[in-house]
Amino acid sequence: MNTNSLTKLFNPTDDHAALREMVRSFTEREVEPQALDTIEVKHSINDGLGILGLTAPDEFGGTGLPDATAVSIVHEELSYSDPALCLSYLAHSILLVNNLAVNANDEQLALFMPGICDGSKIGGMCMSEPNAGTDVLGMKSNAVYDSARDGFILNGTKMWITNGTLTGKETGDLFLVYARTGPRRGQILLSLWWRKAWRDKLGMRASPTAELVFENVFLPAKTHVVGDVNGATLCMMRNLEIERVALAAMAVGIARRSLDEMIAYASNRPALARIQKHISESYAEYMAGKCYLYAIANGLDLSTYGNGLDADGVKLYCATMAKNVADRAIQVMGGYGYCGEYTVERLWRDAKLLEIGGGTNESHHKNMARDLHKLDGNKLE
Amino acid sequence: MRKILVPIKRVIDYAQKIRVDPSKGAQGVQLKNVKMSMNPFCEIAVEEAIQLKEQNKGAEVVAISVGPKQCTETIRTALAMGADRGIHIETKPDVRGDYIDLQPWAIATLLKGVVEKEDAVDLVLLGKQSIDSDCGQTGPLLAGLLNAPQATFAANIERGDDGSFTVERETDTGTETIKLNASGKPAVITCDLRLNTPRYPTMPNIMKAKKKPVETISLEDMVKELGLDLDEVLTPKNEVVEVYEPPPRKEGETVGSIDELLGKLKEKGLVA
Ligand SMILES: Cc1cc2nc3c(=O)[nH]c(=O)nc-3n(C[C@H](O)[C@H](O)[C@H](O)COP(=O)(O)OP(=O)(O)OC[C@H]3O[C@@H](n4cnc5c(N)ncnc54)[C@H](O)[C@@H]3O)c2cc1C
């Protein structure tokens, strides 16, 4: 078979091939050796690779690759060894850095971007609330304008915030927070307080998740409000698209690793003919997901909005695909697969998050059925 | 300091499992569809050259590789790490980059030509060996051909203001310090594992590296340009007779006590 067209799909340019090569060797040498110590909340996204600010403009300290393919490559490669580390990387580089890069003005970029690109500051994004996850626009957090101080007073509680705490004690450094400014929505930027960190999650244990509580936090209007005061819904929807593509890329990384583990295990035990089905179906599904992912990523422009159908679709397919592939890997490896040192049980737990975070499967069903309905009787291409 | 020349070799990646096809005889080590990267000792040499450049403003680091088309990627890695320009002596696609076809003698002969042609080379930094053929000959051969001062297995390198290089080498009996006096010839130093930890090329530097110049010249043209004899350079001096996979490990024996272990070892004549 000529594998050239696949290579081109997965690495469209030399830069992409070099990026994959670089992150893969970093992952092999630095990420993999620590990936099994994931019981405790730890934090180790700090590197001299220039990937924290991957999509941010270079004049503000970023790498200047505003490119969904590059994003996918990094997430796929990191998740091959450590999906939890990758989730924290995603919260920082996509939810915080990329959202700012697309939506903030130059003054804000100059103020906030260099620190979050060089890793001296680590943060994330606060959208979900205790009673507003899938129904995110039902959020209660609010920002009230104070004309005397020309700023907003923020109150509210944000739930399940990745990188909400880095140490288990203090809050992370910088967060984008969505809050209600009235009947419509505003988007606001700040840093603040931490209350509680979860340690006993099903998976993603090495990625800190916290609840953040805001009590009368003052946000200067000039520097700490991103975009139009009532226009943040668009920022949110646009950034959710690349977030979903990145989560799909994590799924592809998890699937590739699970396959490698299954194949290696089976090749030492040639008698295990009954697992052929597990391995072959996993490979076919992995390739289908990976092709869908890069086909979408290669065409996604991060500055646009309206690519929801396939951003939802690729995450919907890949998340469940990764969970199933990890599940089969456990099955193939039997008791070994169920136990920690064989990696695949961790991947299975981590993969489950992808059916929830960044939008539950059901929210994708809802969005996609709606978008497909809009075809108005026109047939698919 | 003027120029530092760093010859780098593209080899099977250190983490790859080597596959041997017994039907191919001496050519049995498979190179197709195998991940290749820069020889780890060459990475150390590139890192050292960049550090020396950082300490000695104005120095130019030139990475050079002999081998097939894909060696350009290896050179780009060196450029992304911080080398200034590259020279690629390109071989025909059917020439193997490992010991079978390109032996240290050929590489050292070519490098000598390049050093003389480049002029103003103060230092040639090489890996102490390449992990595919483990010869460790290229550096010493080059120093011999150039009649230049050399130090092998460097664990530390300092440059003196007088153009000398002080090299520490770790030997079985302790650390040895050698000074390579400035001689008008480039110093030739081969790098050991503990010399430094090579940096990762950052993504911005990978992108900038694309703008750095790489001169590609065919092996045949280079040989002509250097006034060498193609057969003399390319015909391997040594022939690889056989290549085979290490035999699988035999199952061990369990012993009940240290005395029993010693008994068995004595029986086999492994301890006195
Ligand atoms: C490890 C982890 C990290 C996270 N990181 C972040 C972060 O950094 N920032 C952030 O803002 N959030 C984060 N989240 C929150 C995440 O985005 C939400 O958990 C997710 O959106 C689901 O919301 P929920 O938990 O409130 O579930 P709910 O919305 O309560 O959903 C519960 C169930 O009901 C279904 N459901 C709900 N509404 C509908 C509907 N209208 N139609 C059909 N089915 C429906 C859901 O599909 C699901 O099955 C994180 C979550 C986790 C677990």
C-alpha cells in the first residue's frame, strides 16, 4: 500500500512532521517515565518546547501556529503516554491561551500572554458550574458593572476547573471566567481563590480539578474584560470547536497506545487467536477516527465559527472509540490489563472523561441533530 | 572562535527494536519503515558546539551529514537546536548509511576534504561513536588524516583565550585532563555521554531552521570537487560477513542458596 496519502493527511507540512517528531521524542523520554505515578495530583507542564503558546502570535511570546492540525498532533502525541498531563495542557494551551489569542486585544495580549506562553504562569478556563454543565448558558455567576471604579464585580462558583489548583493548596495563576452580565453573557478575565480539589476521580488523576469560588472579585474593565461585554457566547462557541478537536486528538492518542499494548502483548502469545477480532476492529476504528480527526483539523480555521457539526462529530466518534479500544486492550490482556502497571486500565479510565468533558456525548447528539436538521432536506455530499 | 564543524549521522532511532531479515545476509538489518534519528552522541556534539558558540560570539556552527536524502531532516534538527548552516553530502538511494556501505574511512576522508575546503575551522566535534555500528573510528581517523591534535571521549571541554581546548576524559583510573594546544590545525574532539544533555529543539526554532541554508551536494560531485578518487573513498575497506539477531535468552535455573549458586558457578568454571 502507498502510505503516502495517510502520511500527508496526518502531517500535511514539514512543520507538522517536525512538530510530531519533536513531541513524540519528548513524550518518550520525559512524559512516559512519569506517567505511571499518577495517583497524586501533580503538575508538570513546563518545558522549553514552545508548545504552551502553540497557537498564540509570536510577537506576544507564542509559537505562532494558529493551526488545528498542530494542536491535534501535540494532543495525540502527549496522550499516547499521559492523557491526564495532556488534559492539563489542553486547559492551559487551548482553553486559556488560544481563547485569549483569538479574543483579546493587543494590550491584554502584551500583559498576559508572555507569562502563559513561557510557562511561568499556568491556568485554565471556567465555564461549568454546579448546576450548569451541559446547559452552560444557564450559568449563575455574574459580573456587575461598578462605574465608580470602571470595573466589574464578579460573584459565583465554577465547578470541575482543570488547573484550578496546581499544588492542591493555592489556585492556578490565571483563568478566563465566563459570567453573566445581564440577560445576555459576558466574558471576563482574572485570577482568584480556590476552595476544594478532587483527588478521587475515576481517571485523569494527574490533572488537578478544582472548584473555584469568586466573592466580590474586582475586575478592571480595561485589562480584565475580554472581547465585547455582552458578546462572549461567540468566544465560547468558537473555542469549544477547537477544544473538541483537541479532545478527539487525545482520544486518538489513547487508542494508538492501547493498540500498541494489545499488539505487543498478543505477539508474545501467538496462541491467542481469539483476540484477533479485538485487535483488528480496534485498528480499523482507530484509523477511521484518526482520518476523521485530521481531515477536520486540516480544514479548521481557528478564527472562524460555524464548524460545530464536525467538531462535535469527531469528538463524539473518537471519545467512544478510544474508550472501546482501551476496553478491548484490557480484555485482550486479561488480569494483566486490569492491573495498573500495564497502562491500559489507566487509559480506559482517562478515556471515559472524553465522553463528558468539553461536552457530553448527549450534548453532541443534540447539537448534531440540530445542525443536520438545518440541511433542510438537502442531501449530504 | 571561527568555525565549528559538527559531523552528524542518521541512524536507527535508539528506541527502535532492530529487525533482521536473515534472507538478506550481511544486509539483514532492516532500514525501511524504521524510525531514524540523529545518533545520540552526535546530538551531544551539536549541543556542545552550540554552547561553545554561545560563549564565543561570532563562532559559526556547521552541521554536516553524509547519507541518503532524508539526512536533510537530521541536519534540520541540528539547525533547530542552534547550528547555523548545513552541508549534506547526498548518497544514492541504494547506498546504506550504516557500516555496510559507508565506513569510517570514507566519512573521515570526505570530512578532511570539507575541513580543508571550508577553511577557518577551529574545531571538529564528533560523537565518540555511532550507535548503529559502534566503530568509534571516524574522529580518530579524521585527526590522523589532518595530522591534527585530538581528544576522544570528552566529558568536559573548555576553550582557552589562546585558541587551545582543555578536555576532561573519564577513564577507568579517574579523570584525565588534556590540553590541545592551538596548532593552526583544527582540534578534533569526540564527545562522550556525560558531556552535556542535549536541548530539545523548540517549535519556534524548528520553524526558523527552515530559513537556514543547507547546501546539498551529491557524493560523486563532492568527491570530484575535493579531487578524491571515488573508488578509493567509497569501496568499503572491510566486508561485513554475517549479521544475525541475538539468540533468545535461555531459561534460567533457580537455586536455593548462595552456596548452591557458588557451586554451580564453580562447576561451570565461571568462578575459581
Ligand atoms: C476532569 C474534568 C475536567 C473538567 N475541566 C473543566 C474546565 O477546565 N473548565 C470547565 O468549564 N469545565 C470543566 N469540566 C466540566 C465539564 O465540561 C462538565 O462536566 C460537562 O460539560 C458536563 O456537565 P455536568 O457535569 O454538569 O453534567 P450534566 O450537564 O448535569 O449532565 C448529566 C447527564 O445529563 C445529560 N444531559 C444534560 N442536559 C442534557 C440535554 N439538554 N439533553 C440531553 N442530555 C442532557 C448529559 O449528557 C449527562 O449524561 C471538567 C469536567 C471534568 C470531569
